[in-house]
Amino acid sequence: MRELSLLIRLRLRGALQIKGRRGKKIAGWKKVLFALLMVYLVGVMAFLFGGMSYALVSQLKDLGLSWLALALGAFLAAALCFILTVFSTQSQIFQARDNDQLLSLPLTAGQIAASRLLSMLALEYLYNFVVMIPTVGVYCWLMRPGWVFYPMLLLLSLLLPLLPLSLAGAVGYLFALVSSRFARLKNLIVILLSVGAFCLYFYFCMNLNQYMFLLLQRGESLAGVFRKSLPPFYHFAAALEQGAWGSFVICALWSVVPAALLYFLLAKGFFRVGSASGVKTPYKRRPLRESSPWAAVLKKEAARLVSMPTYLFNSSVGAFLMVILAAMAALKGEGVVSLMAMDLPAEASAALEGLLSQLLTAALCFCSLMICTTAPSVSLEGDKLWIMRSSPIAPRQVFAGKLALDLALLFPSVAVSAVILSLSLPLRWADIACLTAAPLCFGLFMALVGLYANLCLPRFDYASDTAVVKQSASVMVSTLGGMGLLALFIGGYLLLGRKFLSYYQFCGASCLILSAACGLLWRLICTDGVRRYEEF
């Protein structure tokens, strides 16, 4: 038990801690900034799920179907946990960087498997509470349940995340078995599954309003769907609303039994699967080609991007979204604005009809901030950073190569989207210029922000690549900071800009400001960033 608790503490500490250079403590203001960013993200999620729960409970309580809000909230929480963990089980359980070290210690396979699962379960509790706290809070405020509701809620909230963890672990286990036999197809399979899951999630989000309308209009029939097709979530809601102990036991069994089976599989097969990832590609003799230093860094970064499916998916999702958005606008035509404003009042919808170019520009800028390969690029060097440091490559050339990879994703996606929109929508030349220049300037600025943030907040002691690509401080700072900056520009235009400048003038001024900021930030990277890089 002592070994297990120690493994769990080390795993969680490695997943959640934030370190400065050489393990130094982070300054107080940086911790405050990071905490504010997390509060902002949690607040947005709480507002989203709390508003959904309020709409459902207020409409369905008179029909005796208020439990649907609890069932839907539990289903969305489980789906969020599954999506956030299914593609990371491969790197956090079966191909973690410390697998070989742990396998050489006097530890049993059961202890290693339990530490992996319990560490991921602790993170799933965080994801689950982000959804369930606003959902259940609104339900309790409107329905005033009895005292039995609360102890049941506490126990089921601790048990229900076991189900998505079991499903994600089972998928990861099967994939580890397949990839150990077909190592060359491993990355392709992960990328295809990631893109497929993202497309399904994106389709669900785009049609969420229609699903909500059907739920309000056909509550009885959809209640039957939950009873037959999603029994764990139906019994979760039935146990809470009706105080049914039978439903409580059924929901608990749906959570505990799959988790026990997964632990048994991992305890029996962890050594075989965990040690089967050392497949090496035989070296083939090829003629060597000479290239400039920054181009050599670019090739190395591109090879790493392609070889890491999680890194590739997180970095290219913005480019994918941008092209999909342009294709949807091409299919819907000018009706795409009506689609965006379908839930707004008639006055607001009418006001948005003349803002086609502005809305598309804001959407493309949002997609461009998600194309950020630079935020984890320095940390991904890991314990091999000394190879780059000892090579005859100047730090500026290293930074230029890492930045070039980001631009190689940004420029083609913006160009393709601008061409599609210009050919399918009645846009002026000034609109096309704004649709092209604003996302490019915004994306370039965020790429520089991500690079400098990673130089200030590197992380080299990670156990899995997912911890750097998804959970590192530099990635969160660049992503959430980009969202805040975009909101600042949009708010500035809506509140102040329209009174003094036209849309084209404001867009041009914004591009000039961002271009100047890019120049200053690049100078900062070439001075303070070089100093930080040489101190690693």
C-alpha cells in the first residue's frame, strides 16, 4: 500500500505541478495569472452546463421529467471524461516514459496498473465536477430535493467516473495490443480515430440546439431512450430523484464491475504490453542533403509532429476547423449567419445579418489561435535538449525553425479558407483582405507568445508527452491568453471601435498593432529568450 500511494503521489505531482527553469519555483504573479486563467475556463464551462440544466429543468419539471437534466448531465460528464482520456491512455499507461524504470523496480504489475488508473481517475474527477457541479446546483435550486439526495449524489459522483475510465482504458489496452504488432500503422490509427472522434463531437455541438428542441418537445420518447440505451445514466438520475436504492445499486455495479475487469486485464498483461513498445525502424542508407540550420530544425520538428498523434491533433485542430468552417459557409451561403444566430432574439438576428465578414473574420482568428505548435516545442526536447544545445546551431535559428513549423500549418489553412470564402460568398476585396490578414497576424502573434511562454515555463521532467501537449502551463497560457486577447479585440470593436472607425479601418489598425507586437516579441525572444535557452 505504501508503494502504491507513493506512485500515485508522484504521478499526480508530475501531472499537476508547474516548475520554472531548472526546477525553480514560479513567481507569485505567474501563479496568480495561471489561477485566473483556470478560473476563467471553469467559469465558462460552469455557465454553459448550468444554463443547459436551467433550461431543461424549468421546462420539464411540470411534466415530471426533470430527472432528464440529471441523466443528460451525467452522460455529458462521462462523455467529456472519455474524450479527454481515451487518447491519452496510450501515452500515460502503456508508453509512459518511466515504464522501463518502474519495470526494473521491485513492484508488481498490479501496483503499476493501479497507480496509473487511480492517477487518471483523480483527473477525471476534476473533469466530472466541472460538468456536474453547475448541473446539480441548478437542479437543487429549482427542485429542492430531500436530504437523501445528497449522500447518494456524493457516492455516485465518486463511482460514476469509473465507467468512462474503464471504457477509455479498454480502448487504450486494445490499441496497445494492436500497435505492438503493427507499429508502423500506430500513428495513422491514432490520427484517424482522433479526427473521427473530433468530427463526431463537432457535429454534435453544431446540432446541439436541435437536440435541445427535440428534448423539450419529445421528452417522453427520449426518456425511453435513456432507459433502454443508457441504463447507467438513467439509474443515476432515478436514484437521485426518486431515492431508489435499487437504481443506486445498478448504477454502482455499472461503474465498479468494468473498472475491476480493466484492472484485472492490466495487472495480468501490463508487462507484456508495456514492454512491447520498443520497436525500432531499421536504418536505411540514403544520400545526405545539405540544408540551412533553421531548415534542419524545421525538418526535425515536422518529423516529431508527425510521429506524435496527440501533438499533431492538438496543433492541427485549428487548421482543420478553419477549413471546415469555410466549407460550411460555402454550402450555407449567406444563411450561415442565420445559423449562428438561430437562438438569438429577432432584433439581434437582424443586426447580425449585415456582419457576415466580421463574424467570419472573428471565427478564423479563433481557429488561428488554436494552431500553436510552439507552446510545447521546447519542452518536448525533454532529456535530449543537450543534443540541440551542443549542435552548431544558434538559438535564433532554433527558434526560427520551431516558428516555421507553426507558420507551415497557419499559412496554407488561411489561404485555402480565404479562397473558398471568396469564391462562394459575395465578399468585397476589402473583406477578403481582412479575412486573410487578421488571422495571419493573430496566428503569428500567438505562435510567438507560445514560444516565449515555453521558454519562460518549460517542463522537461514529464512522464508522458500528453502532460506537455495538453497540461503544461505554456500551452494553457497561450490558448487561454489567445482567447482573452481575441475577446478584447472583439469587445473593443463592439464597444468603442464602431463609434470612431469603420470595420476595415479597425481591422487594419488591429493588424498593424499585432504586427508591431510581433516584432517586439521576436526581439524579446532573441534577447531574453536566448538567455533563458542557454541557461537550460
